[in-house]
Amino acid sequence: MPSQFESNTNIRLIPASQFSIDELTSIYNQTRVDYMIPMPMNAARLAEYIEMYDVVLERSLVAMEGETMRGIAMLGVRADRTWITRLGVLPSTRRSGVGEALMRGLLDQSAQLGVEFNMLEVIKNNVPAHQLFFKLGFYEVGELLILRRPPSNHSYELAIADARRLERYEALDLIGYDRGTQPWTNQSESLSHGADISGLYLTLRDGSRGWLAYQRQKFTLTHFIYKTEAGDPATMAYAFLSHLHHQYPRLDTYIENIQANDPHLPGFYKMGYVESFRRIEMWRGSPPASLVSK
Ligand SMILES: CC(C)(COP(=O)(O)OP(=O)(O)OC[C@H]1O[C@@H](n2cnc3c(N)ncnc32)[C@H](O)[C@@H]1OP(=O)(O)O)[C@@H](O)C(=O)NCCC(=O)NCCS
């Protein structure tokens, strides 16, 4: 692979693997100083992000003008699909073609891998990015919600259910099949790279049943993946969430990229979840059969 990519300005595109994690963190944060939703990262969090989401630094790009970093974009790579993430250009450099050059560079990298299906998410109302993605052939797939629940004194009734804890291997086994094409962050690969994954399997008196897999971080529950195997999804969601929060009353909860038309959502709202913001999921190309049937 060439160590340098040509673009239509004085900008050179260099593989991100030629920079330290500290340098990548710094340029990423500088491109986001004026971002709609502040999301600064530190080096440890960026390293964890790279690991969890299969970001390949050799195929990710930094835009350089002389010795100055001007922008960054990262590529996640999994079987038959790639993901574009962490795209940003310094505010002072915008509207000079750097964002587009970075995007085209990542799409070239994906094509070199023989992958023609590209995924990304963009925060709703981020017009510059949304327009850029449309220009490059991405189309909207749906809306995704980012939800939070503080460890409040929100009162709720514990649903009557037979609840069984799922060990990591059982949770990973359940999330591994039959869930269609999920947003990148919620694909089974993301959780399989994460620490402290476990789950709950619930059966209600009327025979409804379902499961929830999650990651328990020090202060936060996150990365929920769930399924209703039988019964009403909203009832099932309320049941597994009431058991989860009963078990961890002091933890904050943050979950990303829940489909806006997910029938489990009423159960989340009843348990005190609130919408933080929305993203639009966009794809380029069509999901290959291997993903649709997954
Ligand atoms: C989105 C972003 C990367 C675009 O970078 P950029 O270098 O300014 O973009 P370019 O100059 O290459 O523009 C390419 C295309 O993007 C779109 N675009 C860029 N800025 C735009 C704006 N302010 N309004 C509308 N469209 C815009 C246009 O389609 C443009 O093509 P055109 O020049 O033919 O009109 C940049 O605005 C940015 O870093 N924003 C903050 C971080 C961010 O939003 N990242 C994306 C997260 S999903």
C-alpha cells in the first residue's frame, strides 16, 4: 500500500498508522472544538474505540498540509462491510475540499479491500457532513436514538419474571446471529471485543421471553443488545430493564443507535430513559446477502 495518497490540493493523505494515538487524539479533538454534541476523547478512550470497532489505522487517513495536521477520518473493517468514523477537518481548513478528499480516500481503501458496502452515522441536522455524504453516494437508511438514563430515584415496579444471568459466552452466543444488518456500534463484533459483557434472560408468566446483553463499565451500563423471542417487545423491554436497574441501582446508562422505530422503545421510556440526540444512519451500496441473513 502506498504510504501517501494524492488529493486535489496541497493536502497529502497519510495513513493514520504513521501517527501516535496521542497525535490522533489531538487532531480529532481539534476538528471537533465546535461540534454540535461535544465528544472530546482522550488517548485511552480512542485506543479502546479503535479496538472495539475494528478501526484499521493502516487504512485510516490523516490530511497533512506541510507538517500540519488538517483533518482525520477512520475506517472500520469487518467481513463484507466498512464503516466511516471520526471524520473531521479543522474549522479553519473547512470548505477547501479536505473533507471530501478524506472521504474519497477511505472509499478507495474500502474498494481496495473489495468491499463495496459502506456504513456511517451522522448526527441529525449536521448539514455539512450530511451533504458531503449525499454527494458521495450515501443514502439514508433510518434514524437512530441515543438514550440516557441517570441513576435516578425514578420509581418503577420490578416486573414479575424468571430472570437468569447470562455469562459472557452465552450473551455473545445470543447476539451472534439472526439480527439483520445492525448499525456498526451494535454489531456482534463490537461486543465481542468489549470487557465485562454479560446478560439477562427473562421469561414472563405468560410465556413471553427475551434477553438483554450489556456491558458494565465502572460507572455506566452501555452497549445494549436485546431481543424479544416471544411476546410484546415493549413489555419485554420493561421487564429486562426493571431487572437490570434493580441489580445496578447506582449506575448511569448510556446507549447508542437504537432504531427510532424499535418496538421496544416504550419500555425504555417507562423505565425513565430520555432521548439525548438522534443520528441518521447512511449506507452506500447494498448490504451483501451474508449480512442480511446474519
Ligand atoms: C463535515 C466536514 C468534515 C466537511 O469537511 P470540509 O473539508 O469542509 O468539506 P469539503 O470542503 O471537502 O466539502 C465537500 C462537500 O461537503 C459538503 N459541505 C461541506 N461543508 C458544507 C456546508 N457548510 N454546507 C453545506 N454543504 C457542505 C458539500 O457537499 C461539499 O461539496 P461542494 O463543495 O461541491 O458543495 C467538516 O465540516 C467538519 O469537520 N465538521 C465537523 C465534524 C463533523 O461534522 N464530522 C462528521 C461527523 S459524521
